[in-house]
Amino acid sequence: MSLLVVGTMAFDALETPFGKVDRVIGGSATYVAWSASYFTQPIRQVSIIGGDFPTTEIDALKKRGVTFEGVEVVKEGKSFFWSGRYHMDMNTRDSLITELNVLADFNPQLPESYQDCEFLMLGNLVPAIQMNVINQLRKRPKLIVLDTMNFWMETAMDDLKKAIGMVDVLLVNDSEARQLTGEYSLPKAAMKIQEMGPKFLIIKKGEHGALLFHDRSVFYAPALPLDEVFDPTGAGDTFAGGFMGHLAKTKDISFENMKTAIIYGSAMASFCVEKFGPQRLQELSEQDIQERMQSFVDLVNFDIDLVG
Amino acid sequence: MSLLVVGTMAFDALETPFGKVDRVIGGSATYVAWSASYFTQPIRQVSIIGGDFPTTEIDALKKRGVTFEGVEVVKEGKSFFWSGRYHMDMNTRDSLITELNVLADFNPQLPESYQDCEFLMLGNLVPAIQMNVINQLRKRPKLIVLDTMNFWMETAMDDLKKAIGMVDVLLVNDSEARQLTGEYSLPKAAMKIQEMGPKFLIIKKGEHGALLFHDRSVFYAPALPLDEVFDPTGAGDTFAGGFMGHLAKTKDISFENMKTAIIYGSAMASFCVEKFGPQRLQELSEQDIQERMQSFVDLVNFDIDLVG
């Protein structure tokens, strides 16, 4: 009866055209959990951290209904660290430093209390670990969503294809969908990916929105044009968190409800980029979210009378 | 009581990953007229052609309600010729040959019968010529739309700014909006452009759709994800033709109706790219257009109940 989230919890150092932070909380599971917590609780977190991960951040997440039974703490170890610099267009970035630290030995063991999970969000990780988590669940969740990236296509394609074959929804960006299938046309790439296993495909296009494919149907969710994109780090994970949070809350995994879930994901992502790290996600109200959703409705709404 | 279209009528040689044509009808005014003719007639065409422009093409346009009184025919001259090659992603292209021919001496004189125009579409041309046409009209049209491109920003920025200051709607792509204003954020660019004169700004983003800005309001029109983009030539002009055609038909220039007009423009553009040149635009039925519009409704439609 809950959402299970697997991913990294980390420190990031970020440089954008708007500023610089040396050490801010990051990691895919951190963003997913913060975002999803506005829709559903509890959230069963699976990750690994070092003794350096701040207690204040853990407590803040616990207050949002995030359980830490599945988060391994390596007291003498250091948390995963990533440092990146964004270019002026905010769509491209250079990785400056990647220190795996405790993540190098990540081998998640699901606590018994996590076996009740109905929704499983596999954040971007080694495909073998993503499969390992699926295999530990005695009862298949109602919905499994897998996020991945081009790095695994280049280094672990066989494993990645196996993992993709085990899930219901694949989450990638447009260039990754093309790389995975060898098809430039996104509708064609979507057909190929559905043949690999997932019945649903979400293609994230950053400032250009997101596409949801299912059978021959397609849904286009816009991104809100923003005055300022302060820091895009975590936007994709925040999107996934809002998407999964809405589905877990409503327990409805129809194509129609996934459309709404994608708009919630897009709304959450539009908050995420307004400040460095997950900061903006830690201070939202219900009303903030409802107002942002209204902006999305206004953004795409048009009147038309079509002759039947 | 009519739509006035100013632009080029030309020959194109095109090379795409799907094939090659040595000589096909092209030009901005050709695409605009074909597209708009499904919505409104007559269309007052202003252009210049050589004696080599095929009578069959002229007759086909005349059958669609396009009047040629404003099209200068230079019997001994050759029509404007452009040759281009598209890259695999279809979003970028190289110009291989540009022969201005009769276009070099284009100095349009509006026939008296054109003075009744209510809607003026200024296709991409030398800004001085665009201004010249506006100045020849004794009564200001209900709506003036100007299309332009980065080339004029680099070679005739002063004139271009003057021309932009005289129109109601500016039509550019995202990189041109950024180049024109020095703002990376599109909402900020939109504010600056509105300060330059136009109350409306349409930003074309190709496969990523289009944005309409007015005051602080924004509307996002998606592009239909297509299995094949055969030839993108003329898609922007076809979009403009559908947009203007719907407005001229309904005579309603409100922000709300412009949203619908943009969806019509997007639908027409989605046909244009299916075959080389304007070929696909010459064979559409009312039903084709209605069905395509339904695809756009389905593409963006989602259900949501918002509190408050």
C-alpha cells in the first residue's frame, strides 16, 4: 500500500550561470521522495549514505513520511558526491567530479516491511541493482517505473535491456530513446520500446515538455515557460516523484490518469528549478501546487468545435 | 474583406534523408496561400515571378481563390531559386544555392483592388519591402503579422526593428527571439518584443511546437509527433497560412481565438512535411483537416479537478 523508491542520496556541487553552491543535498531518491511526499505517504526509501549525510535532512524527510529502514548508513563512509557545471542554455552540463564513495558497494536488501509496496520507482542506477530490487519483491507491484540514462546504454546495454523488459513504464529523454532504439522518429522509437517490454514510455524533453506513449496513443505535456531556470539539477527525478506520487495516491494506472500524473510531475519539476538543490521542494504548500496546476491548464487549453 | 499575402514564389531544389528533388515549387507566399486557401478566399497575393513559373501552378492557385493582380511577372526573368540540404535530424539545414533572380528587383506595387484587405501576412523578406507594403495601405488592416529570420537581424537590424514596430504579431523561432532581444528566457524575450511594438508574439519551435505570448499570458501548442518528416521546407509558412486563414475566416483576433488559429496552423504544417514541396497541401480534404485537428485535441487533452 505504498511507494517504494530506489536511488541515490548524495551531495552535489553545482555551478549555473546564476551562482554556485559547494555542497547541497542531492541524489535521485532524495528528489523523488520530496516530490512524491506531497501526494502519498509513507514512502519506502532504498538507498545508501555515509555518516556525513546530515541528520537534519534525514529528519526533514522522515517528517514527510519517508521511511529509512531501507537506507543503509555506512558510518565510516562518505556519501556519493557529484559536481557539475551547467552551460548558458541550461540544457547541457559537464560532469566535473563523480565520487562514488559508499555507492560503490550498494547492494540493497529490502526490509520485510517494504514487501507491501504497490508502486516501485527505480531511479537511475546500475541496471543490475534495479533488477535485483524487482527480484526481491515476492509480489509484483501494481506498477514499476524505471529511469535510466545514456551511460548505461554505453556500458551495460545487455543488463539494461533485461531490466527494461521487467518494467511497466520507461522514463528517458529524447536522445536516449533514439540511442536505445536507433530510430530518429520518436513514435517509431516508442513502438520499439513497447516491444522490449514496457507498455508505457515517457520521453522527457526538458524545456520542451514530455511525451507519453501507450499503444498508438500519445499525450504531449508542455513545460511551463519560466522567467528563470536557476538550477535544473533533479528536475527529472522531481518529475518522476510527482508522477508516481499522483498514481500512488489515486491507485489508477490508466492512460487517462497517467496524463494527469505527468502534468503533476511537470508542475513539481517547474518548482524544482527555481532554487538550488531540493530547497524549493521543501517549502511548498498545497495551494502552491494547485495554482501551478492551474497554470498548466491555462497553458494548453483551447476552444474548438469540430464537425463530428 | 480579404487576406493579403506578401512573399516569395520560387523554385526549390531539396535534399533530405528521404530523397531529392531538383525543381519543385516553393516560396513563402506559395505555402502561405495554399494553406490559407482551406479557410478563406479570396487571397490577395503579392510577389514576383519569372516567365519560367509554371502556368499550371498559377492556375491551381487561382482555382483556390488566389488572385494574381499583385504578382509581377517578369517574362524574360527567372524565378527566385533556392537549394538546400537537410541533416538527419531535419531541424538543421545548409543552404547550397540562393539565386535571387527577379527577386533582386522586387518593389511591390499594391493594386487598388487590394486596398480592402483586413488581414496582412508579411512573409519573410527584406524588412524595407515589408514596411513599404504596410505604407501603401491607406487603411490599416485589422491585423498585421510579420515573419522574419536571423539573416535580417544580422544585415538590416535597424530596418527590421522599425518594421517590427509597425505590426501586431511577430512570428520567429526560439533562437531568433533570443537573438533579437539578447534574452535567453523566452518569457523575458516575449516581454521585450512586446515593448518593441507587437502585442502578440508567436515562437515556432519546430518539432517542439509553438508558443503564443500576449501580455503575461502564454499558450503552448504542441507539434504532432510524426512517424516520418519527409521534407520540412515551407512548414513555417504553412503554419502561418493556417493561422491567418482561420483568423481571416472568423474575423476574431482575440487571444482565445489565436490559440485555436495556432492549432490550425500546426495541423496544416503537420501535413506539409509529409511530402516534398507543397504537394501534400494541394490534395487535402475538409475531412483530413478535421481529423488532424481531432488528433491535436487528443494530444493535449487531460482531465483534472482543481480545488478552488
